Amino acid sequence: MSGSYLTLITFIPLAGTVLILLLPRQRVELIKRAAALFSLVPLLLAVAMWAEWGQRAAGAYGMRFLERLEWIPSLGISYLMGTDGLSFPLVFLTALLSFVAVMASWGMIKHREKDFFALLLLLETGMMGVFLALDYIVFYVFWELVLVPMYFLIGIWGGPRREYAAIKFFIYTLVGSVIMLIGILALYFGTGAVSFNMMEIASKAGGMLTWRAQLWVFLALFLGFAVKVPVFPFHTWLPDAHVEAPTPISVVLAAILLKMGTYGFFRISYPTLPDAARAFAVMFAALGLINIIYGALTAMAQKDLKKLVAYSSISHMGFVLLGLAAGTHLALAGAMYMNISHGLISGLLFLMVGAIYDRTHTREIPKLSGLYVTVPVIATVLAFGAFANLGLPGLAGFIAEFFVLAGVFPASVTWVALAVLGMLVVAGFNLWMMQRTLMGEKRAEYAELPDATPLELFTYAPVVALIVILGVAPGLLMRFLDGPAADIVLRLGGM
Amino acid sequence: MIDLHHAIVLGVLLFAVGLYGALRTTNAVRILMCIELMLNAVNLNFVSFARLAAVSGTAQAAVPGQVFAIFVMTVAAAEVAVGLAIILQIVRQRGVVHIDRINLLKG
Amino acid sequence: MSFLDGLAALAPTIGFFVLAVIILVSAWMVSHARRITHAAFFMVLVFTGVAGVFVLLGADFLAGGQVLVYVGAIAVMFLFAIMVSDLKEISDAETRARGAGTGSAAAGGTGTRKVWFVLAGLVTVGFAGLVLAALARSGLPAGAVGAAAGPGTTAPIARELFTTFLVPFELASVVLLVAMVGAIVLVAREREEEVE
Amino acid sequence: MTLLEKTMAAAALPPALLENIWLVPALPLASWVVITFFNRRLGERAAHVGTAAVLGSLVLAVAAFVGLLRIGHPVSSGGHWLTLGPVELRMGFTVDSLGAVMLLVVSIVSAAVHVYSVGYMHGDRRYQRYFGTLSLFTSAMLALVLADNFLLLLISWEVMGLCSYLLIGHWFEQAWPRMASMKAFMTTRVGDVAMMIGIWLLFTQTGTFNIADITRSAAEGHLGPAVITIAAVLLFAGAVGKSAQFPLHVWLPDAMAGPTPVSALIHAATMVAAGVYLVARSYGIFMHSAEAMLTVAVIGGFTALFAATIATVMTDFKKVLAYSTVSQLGYMMLGLGVGGFVAGVFHLVTHAFFKALLFLTSGSVSHAVGTFEIHEMGGLARKMKVTFWTFLAGAAALAGIPPLAGFWSKDEILLAVFGSGYHVLFWMAVATAFLTAYYMTRLTCLVFLGRPRDRHRYEHAHESPLSMTGPLVVLGALAVVAGLPGSAWMGHWLGHFLDFGHTLPGLSAAGHDAAAHAAHGAAGHGAAALVMPIAIGSAVLGILVGYAVYGLRLVRRESLIRAFRPIYTLFKNKYYVDELYQVVFVRPSVRLAEMCGIFDNRVIDGLVNGVGAVTVETSAAAGEFDNIVIDGAVNGLADGTVAAGRQLRRAHTGQVQSYMVALYAGAAVSLLALLWFLL
């Protein structure tokens, strides 16, 4: 047991939740500081793990910081936590953005702070658990755990149609995860009901399941993850959830929750059922392309800023799907890179849209204009985010898209051509958005809006810095992603 | 000598008379009395069968029958005590012994 | 062998039949005697008759017990109860009322009484008949069961009572105790109030 | 010690400088960072920071140029950037002759524009942001010319696009700049995307982004001819987008919405030249595919003529220059396309100087007169001496009057085109030369000569301050002198400098020279003798006709228009290309987007809500069913029991004796059964 980093990083936020629940309701300042502290600690732990990454030799299955505890031996369920190149960046992203969300909520959440922060930290625990769990049952527990706080966070602090959005989100994801559970159980029993350990099942699944069973299980798992990603037909919960969720929550929702879906593909679907994955490759590509183009086009038609960013998330997730479909080393590494870069970029965009909403109390694009003049700093950061979003070279988004498509090129040129069409539309709606909201004359009613406060700047700074760093020196992140990508390519037997 | 059958027939007849008596009277106390008769008939049977056991077996074999009769007696005594106490209370409260009027438990 | 020896040989049988008649007639009178106190006396008669039969059947301890318990205790308790309360007047008034044939509403009129008697009779005859039929077909060995004067059953009963039947014996004492307490509580209620 | 010797001495440090050439782009980048972060505190001083940085880069560029001269071979530097499984990517800079020349051109023009902007942009509300973005642009352009791999080239290429977007949209309060900036970025983005596909294709084939390696593998025949052609055409598509060639030229005229110095720097000299530079830089690839070369030549030639025709009817000073730029870029592409590598690059260099000059003069004129409408000007020569004479120098150079710069480079291109044997292209080029001379003369007459048409503006006109006229003079001198290095008088020194294999390290010297000399050789002196007079003739003819129409008013302008009514309207409306794009691309995509939006809300959400509604319905129905049927049964049962209970209740008469009767009747029955079965 090499130092229980992972258990600490997962359960410290939970401890925070418990502590906050004990604090008196009126002591809002104390609550806010406690929440900040309990979300800062996992971030520091993540940094410590990043520093130690080198010395830690990769243990079993190529995992580091492995922790194992027998939970239900009779069924072969054990509390098994571990991280590798694929999940560590996501853990880092979760730690960072949860901290950013907490800091952002200092200013934005005005009522029932205590419950809000308690639920937010609970959410962080859930997310951490999903990325670190290596046992299907533990994974599923955390997967469901995430739903509960998110439902309340949207349902209570959300916008006008929050109940509808919260329920829609909850049922959509729940149905997905139930189907996923069927898949998991099929896997468990298919491989002789010995243990729920992901890695062991992955090694045995290929041999033991019949071809038809593999397809069905892959489909079940696909549905479970597709709802989360979201993939084209199952995406309509995302815009509603984003529009109605309070800003810090839609930051977390966009930046991390969507990644749980794609993480599922990388961690479970592809390594466990490589042949089925290859069989579904064309479907993945088709859905990915639909996501890209359809997402971008719908984004262009949106009048609400948050919906626009939500649909752009769908479009970017399409790239990840395309990368998965191609299955080449570059495409997979690019797709994993996109997970992180999109998390940062859409997180930043939501923060900015939230800041604007806080000041102008409207997200309708027609009503906003001339923000460059009234709130120059916020407008500039939003412009920065928009350019990162459309994949301006030199920023993280471009590197991801470039390598995904460079990887997809040998697989099929038509896919690249269509994806590139999507990139044009993405550039289109981003520019059009900037043109309508940031440029134009100053509006009287927004004349004397306060610009970004130091606290807000402190929240944006790390995200902006990371987007630039990952754009200029992608080696930092690629170092982590290289291993897992090669591993998956090996399993896929080279598409 | 007494014939077993006769003893048993006597018991049965006594039981029948007790039963009929209990059914036809409207006086609670009489019912109790008739019940006592029925119990005696039962004891009679016990003893006659005990006797049969003694005759066909050892004398010792008669004992259980008779012991059981003793227990029937104790129960009968207890039953009378309680029965009478209840009837006295009913008389004291309602001033009536007529069994048909004591029908508080009517459904 | 003289008529006396014969008679002596027959004595238990004759005794048995005499006792049987006494028992049955007095049993009948218990429910049919007009006055409740007469019924009580007839009940005593039945008890003693049965005790006689017990003696004939060689259950001497039991016969003694019968006399002691039934006649000495239960019959006396009945009389005591009747005497203490004004139970006597009430029950006699009722009998008279019924006897006069006015048929009070509660009794449902003599018409239903008649029907009730028939029903009761039917049930009794039916039940007794069936028992006898069962007895007849049971193939019980007939034969004399009369007891010669034996060594007396007290000792064996006592031994049995305190060995194999020790637990029932104790339980019986508990039953008696409970009955006593119950009876006292039921009957003695006013006196407690007076005390307070 | 004269200035020259001092620079030569400074050249002593070139090897060290060439090793870390990254300093050149780093200076302006640093100034951008400084300006952005210390925005408010700097205020007006932001301009000084920006100018200082650019001058620094200029000095370094000169030193690098001299250093390269002395060393004689390209120097590349850079390091490991990224490892991805089998692929190991390096990122770095290379200084070769083409790079050094471009460095020089860019830094000179950028410095001039910086100095000019101090005066021109005085009092602008977003002064710091203007200079910050200008520095970023310069840094990106410098990085572009030094990049040794397509990835870095692409990154700087798009950062330049970003800066052009920001600068065009500098005065975003007005509608035109807003539309123009977006149009610029989107159109160039179309080209960039095509270029990316080209880069991916090359990367998939060669496994690297390094230009030198790719050129070498192309030369050694590792790449199939089809791959080369497609990759070259795709790269050229990127160039078409950036250098505003037909059909992606529509954004350049609208880019004039930005401040004039921006137009001068970005939309005349540097950025738009990046496309030509890209073709030049990857010339090693283009050369191996005749089809690609032909495409470049044809599109270049056509664009030249096409834009020149439109320029003749433009009434806005900058629009004329904009279309002139498109035309001249077409010229360069034509030059490169027919194998005249040196000619193309030479023209690029000279054009950068005099076109920047012309734009700056237009700026100073607008500063004086307050408008760009040439029909409201006239007779400004007397009022703005310096601007007039520098403008004249630029115009003459552009028109191709010997011995100015334009003449030499245009002559080289005509020579190359003539040598390549494509006579149609040659005559198109000559026609373009004629038209160029014509519209420049028209411009000169309408703006500076003749009677002032607007008294008020004429009164108000005054010469621009020194900070603006200074750069004009410098550029004017360059417009005159710049042609000489490449001209015959100096024995085609520039050609040899560019030629000695430095430019195409990957290419074996023989291969390249053959193409270049082919141009010279085939034509031979005879050709040169034939081409020269034609070139001069067309220029002179253009001037005479122009002067006749606009100077002496021999022919009424209106009658001329009436005569060529259809052609005039066609030119006037820019061949309706803008409207075409609007109808074919922009409007349908917006409508498609709307349809998707509606589709998403109605159908998918409808579907989901439908499913929701259906579930609600079915649940309601289930509820009904549940109530009626199942409940019915249950209630029935309950009622039955109650009824039965009520019946049975009567059995409890309360009479003890009836219970006894029941008891014994039961006993009797069971006895009966017992007897019946057992005995």
C-alpha cells in the first residue's frame, strides 16, 4: 500500500461535507473558508502526486498509487483504487476545477450556502471516485453518487426551469447507468463471476464471452456512457442542465461530468472488448461527426450564451468520439488530450458567461453588446476562451484537435474532411458570438458594470494559464497520455 | 361384578343428562352445576378405563388414569370458583341471572 | 353356597345399578328442580353416587377425594354462593316467570323455548348415541371390572403423583392459586374501595 | 566609422545570433506581454515599447542578414517538443537566405508602420491594445518566416490571422469593421483548414512536420506524385486564403475597415505575402508536380487581371490599393507558378515596400482630408508636397517605370512567364501591367492633380506631421532603391543570393538551378530584349491613357462609362462575388443552423418530451386500469368479506348455550366422520 494518496484525495471532500454540515448555518464566511480548504487539499495532493509521478514505478496493470482493501470477498468485490496516465490528468482536472468552482461560488451563491458547499464537496468525492475506482462496483457506486448532489444543485440553486432540467438530467443519466449496470453484470458473470476487478475482467472478457455477447455488452456499456458524453441522440439533457444550473455547477458539469462518459470508453469499453470496439468503429465515427457538425450548427442558432457553450461542448466531444473511432496512437492520445483541454476551455467559458450573467442578469445574446467597452477584462478573457474554443493554434484546443485529426487521417480522409467542416462552423459561431456580444456600441443599461474583481481574476488565472501552457508545451500532458494510448492501440491490434 | 361397558354407558348417560340440563336451563348457576356433572361423567370414564388397565395389566397401570381424574377435579374446583365469582358479579351489577340477558358479547 | 353368597357375589353389580339410577335421576333433577337450592342438593347426591361407583371400581383414594372435593368443597361453595347473595330470590322469580308461561321477551317466548329444547335434546341424543356407537364398534373387551378389595391405591397414586406427574401437580397448584386470586378480585371489589 | 562599417562590426556576433535566432520574434512578443499586462500604466508610452521592440528586431535582422552572408549556409536551432509513441517531434527555427530576406523586409516595414502609427493613431481610445496587437503580429510574422516545420508555421500563421481579426475590428463600434473582421477570419480559416489537411497528409506520409525533411523525401521520390500534387494544392489553398487570391480574395477589400497603418503592414506587405512565402518555402514540394505549379500560375495570373479590372473603377482610395495588392499578389503567384522562384520572391520584396508606402500615403491624405473618397479630392499636390512626391515614387514603382523597384521585379516575372511558354498567361500579365499603370495614373490625377472638387476639404488639407512623413520618405527611398539588388545592373545579385541552394536546402543544387536558368536560358538574351520593351511599352501606354482620361479630360468620364456600361457595372460590383458567397455559403449555413436549432428543440426535445408525455399517459392509463380492475377486485373481495362477516355475525347470539349447541353439534359431526372413516 503505497501511501493512501488516492483514498485521501477521494474522501477529504467527503470529510469536508460532513464538517460543513456541522457548522451553524449563519456562519457563511466560515463555511466558505472550510469549503475552500477542503477543496484545496485534494489539489495539493494532486500536485504532490504529479511531483512523485516519476519515482512511483507502475504497479500491477500499469497503475500507480495502488490501494486494495477486501470489501465483499465472497463476490470478489474489493475497494481497489489506482491511477495511470489516463486517469491522473482527469483527477488533476477535477481537483483544480472543483477548487475553482468553490472559489467562484464565493461570489455567486447567495442563499443556502451551507447546503450548497456540502453538496459540492460531495460531488467532488463522487467524481474523484469514478476516476480512481478500478473495481466495477466501487466505480458504479461513485457513478451514481455523482447524480444525487448534482440533481439537488441544479434543482435548488438553478434558473427558472430548474426542476424540469434537474429531473430530465437525473432520469436520463439514471437510465443510462442502469443499462450500464446490466453490461457490467453481464461482464462479471460472463467471465466466471470471480471478481469485479476491471483489469482482470478486461484480460478475460475477450476469450470467454461469445461474439454476440461481446456486442451486446459493448452496446449496453455504450448506452451508459453515451448519455454522459453526451452522444447525439441522448444529448438534449445537456443544454437544459447547463442553462438552468448555477454557474459553478455548470462549470463542473461541463468540465468533468462529460469526461466521465469518455473516460468510461477509454477505461472500460475499449480495453475490455477491443473486437467489439473495432466492429462499432464506424458507428462511433458517424456519431462523432454528427456530434461535431450538428452540435456546431445548433450552437450557431442559439440565442442563449450558456446553451451556445453547451452545444459547443457536444461538438468538441464529437472529436473525442472520432479519435476513439480511429483508434490510432495519435488519435487516441489526441482524444485524451481533448478531454483535458475541453474541460479547461468550457470551464473557463462558463465562468465568464456566469460573470456576465451576474452583472447583466441576462444571457440573451441579442440583449448583450459592447461588452469590450463596459467590462474590458471579462470581455478579453471571454474572447480568449472563445478563441481557445475554436481551436486557435498556440492554445490547448488546437493541439487536441490537430492531433486527433492527424491520427484520424490514415484511418479515413472523408472523416477528416467532415470534421474539418465542423471546425469551420465552430469557428463561425464563436466569432459570431463575439461579434454580437463583445463588439458593438456600449449599451446604456450596461454602462457602469463593475469589472472583474480580484477574487474572480484569481479564479480565472490558473485555468487561462493552463490553457496557454498546454497549448505551447503539450509535452507536459502528452507524457502521461502516451502510455495508455499505446496500451489501447496494442489491445485494438492496430486499427 | 361391574361390567366395563356398563360403567362407560353410565358415564355417557350422565354426560348426556348433564349436557341436556346445561342446554335447557336459563339459569347460569344451573348451567355451572350441569357442567360439574359432565366433568364427573368424564372422571367416571377415566376411572373405569383405569380399572380396565388394572384388570388387564398390573394394578400400577390404573394409577395414571386416576391421577388424571384428580387433575380434572382440581380444574373443576378452580372453574367453579371463578364461574361463581363471575356470576355473583353479574348478579350484583345487573341483578339478573337469566343467561339470555347476559349477552354483552353479542356480535 | 347359599343365597347370601350368591347375593354377596352379586352385591357389587346390584350396588352399581342402584348407584347408576340414583346418579342419573338426581342429575336430571339438577336442571329440572324448581328451586335452585334443590338443584344443589341433587348435585350433591350425584357426587356421592359417583364416589360410590369409584369405590366399586377400586379407586378408593379417588372416591375419598371425590367426596372431599366435590361434595365438601364445590357443592358447599354453590350453596354458599346462593345463600350469600340474593341469588336465590332472583333465580326463583325467573323460574316462576317462565313457569307462568308468560314467556318474557328476552326468553323469546315459550314458542322458541320449545324449539330450543328440541334442538338441545337432539344434539345430546345425537352426541351420546354416536359415542355409544363408537364404543360398541371399538371392540372394547367386555368383562368384569369390579374390584375385589385390593390393597388400596393411595400409595401408588401418591408415588406417581410426586414422580412422573410432579410438574402437572405443581402446575395444578398454580391453577388453583390463580383461580382463588381471580375469584377474590372479582368478588371483593367494593370492600377495597371502602378501605380507601 | 560610417553606419555601414558599424553594422559590419556588429555582424561579428552573427554565429551566436544565428544560433538563437528566436530572439528576433521574442522581442515583439515580450513587448506584447508587457503592453497587455501593464495596459493602463503605460498609456501613450505603449507605442514606445512597441516601436523599440520592432527596431530591436530590425537591428537583429540586419545582423542576421549580414551574418548569413558571411557564413554562407543556413543555420537552424530548436529542440525536442513532443514524443507521441513512434513519433518524435522537434520544434525550431532555421535562418536561410529566403528567411533572412523576409526578416529584413518584415522588420523594416513593421518599424516604419510603428513609427507612422504613433502619429496616425494619436488619441485613439484603445491605443495600448492597438500597439499590443501590432507587436504580437510582428512577432508572429517573424516566427513564421523562421519556422522550420509546418506546425510552428501553422501556429504563427493563425496567430497572425487572430491579430488581423483584432486589428480589422479595432473600431468595432462601427458595423463595417465588425463584419469585415469576422469575414476576414472566416475566409482565411477556410484556407487554413485546407492547409491543415495538406499538412496531415504530408505528416502521414513522412512522419514529420519538418519542411527540410519533407522536401528531401519529396526530392528523393519517397512521396508518390499524386501525394505531392494533392499536398501542394492543399498548401496552396492555404496560401490562396491568406494572400487573398481568387476565390478567397473577398476579405481583403473589406479589411480596409481597419486603421490604415494596419492595412499597410498586414494587408499589403507582410501577412498577405505570407501565402506567397509559404509557396516559396515549400517550393521544393511544388516543383515536383507540374499540375500544382500550373494551378498556382493560372490562379495567380487570373487573380492579377481580375483584381486589376476591379481596381480601375473603385472610388475609395484604399479599395483601389487593396485590389491592386490582390492583383500584385496574383503576379507573384504567377511568377512562382511558372518556375520563376527568384522573380516571385523579388517582386514580393519590392512590392512590400512601395505598397506599404502607398497605403501610408493614403493614410496621410485621409488624415488631411478626412475621407478616402477620391472623387471628393483633387489638387492636393500643392498642399501636401512630401506625401505627393513619395506617393508618386510608389505609384511609379508600382506602374513599373524604370529604374524604380517595381519595373525590375515585374520585368523578371514577365521574363519568367514568357520563358515558361504559357503565352496566354504572358499576355494576361502584360494586360495587368497596362491596367496597373492606368489605375495608378487615374488615382494620381484624381487625388493630387487637377482642380480640387471639394473646396471645404481642400482648405482643410495640410501636410501630415513628421512622424508620419518620415516613414514615407524612408519607404519612398526604398521603393526607388529596392529594385537594384535584383536588377541586371547589379548582376542579379539577389537572384544569386537566393539561389545558392540556401533557400532550398533539401533540394540538390542542380535541380533548382535548372528551373531558374530555364527561365533565363530558354528566353536567352533575345527574349530579354523582346520582353523589356513590351513591359515598358505597356506601362507607358497605361500612363498615357490614364492621363488622357483623367488628366487632360480628353474623354468625358461619363461617356466612357456609358460606352462600357455593362462592363463598368460588372467591375463596380466586384463581379458580384460577395453577393454570390452570401447567397451560396453564408445565408444557407445560417438557415441550416436555425433548422438544426429548431430540429433540436422540436424533434429531439419533442421526442424526449413525447416519451415523457407518453410515459405520463401510460402511467395515467395504468392508474385507471389499476383503480378499476385491480382495486375493483380487491374492493370486491373486501366487500364480500364484510358481507360474509355481517352474516356470520348473527351467529354470535350472545347466548352461551347456542355456543354449546354449536360446539357439540360440531363434535357430533366429527365423531360421525371418525366413525365413517375409521371403524
